[in-house]
Amino acid sequence: MQQMEAKRVLKSGEFLVSETDSKDVFVPEEFNEEQLMIAQTCKDFLETEVYPNMDNVDKQDRDLMKSMLKKSGGLGLMGISIPEEYNGFGQSFVTQMLAAETIGAGYSFSVAFMAHCGIGTLPIMYYGTEEQRQKYVTRLATGELIGAYCLTEPGAGSDANAGKTNARLSDDGKYYILNGQKMWITNAGFADVQTVFAKIDNDRVLSAFIVERNFPGVTVNPDEHKMGIKGSSTAQIFFNDVKVPVENLLGKRGEGFRIALSILHMGRIKLGANVIGAAKKAINDSVKYANERKQFGSLISTFGSIKHKVAQQVILTFAAESANYRLSKDIDGLIEKYKGEGCDKGRATIDGISHYAVEAAILKVYGSEILDFVIDEAVQIHGGMGYSAEMAVEKGYRDSRINRIFEGTNEINRLLVVDTAMKRAMKGDFDLFGKAAEAYESLSSLAESRMDHESYFQEKSRYIRNFKKAVMIVIHGAMKIFEKNLVSEQEVQNNISDMISETYVGESVKLRVEKIESLKGSAAAGLYRDMLDVFIYDVAEKIRKAALDAVYSFASGEEAERLASTMMALTTVAGVNVKSARRRIADKLIEDNMYKF
Ligand SMILES: Cc1cc2nc3c(=O)[nH]c(=O)nc-3n(C[C@H](O)[C@H](O)[C@H](O)COP(=O)(O)OP(=O)(O)OC[C@H]3O[C@@H](n4cnc5c(N)ncnc54)[C@H](O)[C@@H]3O)c2cc1C
């Protein structure tokens, strides 16, 4: 492992067996003027158009949401990820993620907007013919049309390919006749164009169709009454002998499932960015309240318990952000590579994004769960007021919950992390199994111990290498016992998945702090080191717990004890004065009265 080769763009999952140089990662501290200007435009839109209308739109006012979406289209916000020839601005993936992050602070507007710009528009952009792109994408990019994505059915949720919606070619060969029902469709109440997934005749796999709302036979139910994101229209759509012109088949017959999955990978990564915006908003609400509310004669922001909470909110958000932008640049690198090889722009983009399926699932699970933590603590910091519908954090708390359910539930995504990494390794993308077997052979001497004159970052790199070895040992041990049946051992897969995710995010934080130091000098990096120290200290504990849970689930007797003591060694890190480190982080937040890290 020490001699691992440094590469610029790693394959999906390859980080497990490789080391990355901090100079090769992108960090938010490197955003350029143009990127910051785009983010500011998104922020201004939320301040002027979204927040003042939030209460009304949350009364399920479909017209108001539609008009807000159209306004954002008029300002060009819907075209950020669309190439210029289709009325967009063709921004890089990193910039798209920054825009997604910023809009993520927009509650139900964010859900409607992201559904339109992502799953509602991009299937046509990435898989459409030139005619389909000209007809639909050019108008979706400006908000003239609003889009939706119709995959889920009453009997087909996580098992998306189980849908019963059916299409058959008309006798004259001019139309597909579509029949079926979709549910939980975001923007259903007003979407003009829908990508609908259905099986042609008795096909085993889905095909995709572009369906216009005003085609006869399309009907939409009233909106569902939901726990949160109330302003986002969510409804069932029925297709009753709908005549879809044959030229509206998207991609090839039977390609729908692949389209659906690729678009979901993209949706997951963007959700990872959205939740950061929502988390920063919750942190800002928390610190502002804590800096105003007095109890026992003091501002509550002076209390250690509150400092602990806000520091944790900041550290976890910073961590998710580090992983997001690290991945975004890898995606941009791969897209450019594919374009250089002569790939069509749209296909290069979706192939570049969906290649990173392991990391996409990590960002989705990690981001949605840290947001739940951050917003939960935001409510707590507000005390009784946090429970009042008058406060933004109350809405944030309810709105946050959906993120663990849509774009593939977190259960499905946890399984995907492991399954995809293993499949990619089996395909030969990287040598996971050889390295894991090697590590297993030398269990007792596996944990790297402190070197003489080890620098701060060398120490952290050693921890990360040890975490990766822990992941490999658990994978190898579990495969040895369960063999192909590992797929039925979801609890163990979940343990492995959590180990992989925490390792990826931990490494991302380390790389970011190292890069910040190289950009700004060590004097400016003190607080970032605090974040890294606390994060790695906490992550080691989480990885250890997941590793031991897995080991005791597949091994017993002496073997279990041998593996467990290796896991203890691999997850041992130096002690940290977490109280003081967290207080320093909290003090900066409290002084700035907003998230400025
Ligand atoms: C507000 C909202 C908006 C949505 N927007 C859209 C949209 O625009 N377009 C669209 O097509 N869909 C949309 N969805 C649907 C959403 O993607 C599904 O709800 C989600 O995929 C889960 O499917 P399900 O609800 O049928 O749950 P189920 O699949 O029935 O899952 C129930 C539980 O079982 C677990 N589970 C299922 N299978 C497994 C397994 N193999 N192993 C372990 N655990 C498992 C799940 O994780 C979950 O905890 C939306 C849903 C909501 C609530």
C-alpha cells in the first residue's frame, strides 16, 4: 500500500486501493469569479423570489411554484448544465454542483427546480436525438417547458424494472399506445413534458418515451399531502391509450432501464450538493438564533453544549462538501477525456457522471444523513421555537427527510456502494481482491505504525491507508465465508458500505485541508486542521464499530478475535482534545454569525 501509485483521475471505487495527491483534487476554496457569480445569482433568486413566497407555495399552490420555476428559467438558471447550442450555458460539472448546492437552500423550490433541471430535462439532453433535443431541450433549458421523470409505479419503487406500464406499436406503425400509471411524480401538477418508462409488448426491460402532458389520455391526480416539501407538486399520472409518436421513443427499445439508472446516478450526485446548501442554511439559522437568544443571563451561543452542536454541524457539512467537489472534478476530467475521444457532448457527460456510481451512492447517503443530523440539531438549538411552524428550521426539518427516500433509498444506495465497487473490481478496473488477499495474509503486521519524524499530513495519510486496509480485510473475510451469498447478507454489506463511505469522505477532508494549506499557508489553516483532527478521530470510531459488527457477524472463535484485534489496530488514531478543537470552530462561526469556512 505505501507504494500506491498516484493518478489524476481514478476509476470509480479505485480510491480504495490508491492514494490521491492533494494537488489533484478540486476544493471549494478554488472557485473562480465566474463560478462565484453564478452562485450569487442563485442565492439572489432565493432571497428575492423564493423565500418571500415560501409560505404560500407550501400551501400547495401549483401555479405559484410553476411561475417561480419559469422566472428562474428566464434568468438562465435552468440552462447551467445545458450546452449553448440548446439554449444553455454549458458549465462544467463543478459549476453545476455549486449551483445545485446554492439552490439546495431553497426548500421545496429546490426539489421542483432540481427535478426539472435534472431528471426532467437531462434524459432528453443525454439520450435524445438532435430533433428531440431541438424540440424539447431548447425549451426546457429556458423554462418555457417544465419537465418531469416518471419511473415509480405502485408496484415498482426500489425495484424500478418491475413496472407494468406498457407500450405497443399502433397498427399503422406511427405511434406507441401507452397504458399504465405512475406515482410520486415530482412536478406532475404542471410538467409539460415527461420522460415515461414503460415496457414495449412483453419486453423484460424498460424503454423510455417523451410524453407531452396534452397528449389525449394523460391525466394527473391532485397533489399528495406530504410530510414536507409541500410546495413541490407530487402526484400520480395515468396513461390511458395515449398515442405517443414513434419519434418520441427516447434512446433505443430496451434502453430505458439504462437511461433510468444513469439519470439516477446523476440525480444522486446533485442531491449530494443540494443537501450541503440546505445544511449551510440550517447552520446559519442556528448560529443567528444562538447569538440572539439569552438564558441564565447569557447568550446560548456561549454555552459549551451549543458550541459542540454548531461545531459538529460545521464539521460534517465541511466533510460532505469536500467529498462533493473532489468527485465533481473527477467527473469533469472523465467527461473531457470522453469528449477528446470523439464522444457526443451529451453522451460524454452522462457516461462521465454515471461511471462514478460508487461515489454517487456515497454522496447521496452521506449527504442526506448529515443533513438530517444538522437540521435536527438546528431544531434543538432553537428549543421550543424550533418546534414552531413560524421558524425556518421547522420546515427544514420536515423537508430534509425525503432525501433519504428518493433518488434510490439509502438502503438501496448502501448496497450499491458495495455491489458496484465489487463488480468494477471483478471487471478489472482495479485490483481490490488481490490487494485484499495480500492484506489478509499479513494480518498481524498490517497496521502501519507511526514513523519517525512523521509530518502532520503523513500521519493522517497513514490513518487513511489503515482504514482502507480495514475495508479490504472485511471484504476478503466476508467473501471467504459467504462467497456468492454475500448479496443476501445485507447487514454485513451495510457495515462494509459505511466503512467505504467514511473512508472516502475522511480522505476527501484530509486532501482538502492539505490543499488549503498549500494554497493559503499553514498559518491560515489552523481551524481546518481542527476540523480534520476531530473528523478523523470520530471516523476512526465509526469505522471500527462497523468493522467489528461485520467481523463478529461472519467469523467466530480465534479467527474472530484475530480479525477484531487487527481492526482495533487499524482504527487506532492519536487522541485529540476535541472539546477545544470544536470550541475554536464554534467560536469562528459564532463570531462570523454565519457559515464562512
Ligand atoms: C416526494 C417524493 C417525490 C418523488 N419523486 C419521484 C419522481 O419525480 N419520479 C419518480 O419516478 N419517482 C419519484 N419518487 C419515488 C421514489 O423514488 C420512491 O419512493 C423510492 O424509490 C422508494 O420506492 P418505494 O416508495 O416504492 O419504497 P419501497 O421500494 O417499497 O421500499 C420500502 C422500504 O424497503 C426497503 N427496500 C426495498 N427494497 C429493498 C432491498 N432490495 N433491500 C433492502 N431494502 C429494501 C427500502 O429501502 C425502504 O426502506 C418520489 C417519492 C417521493 C416520496
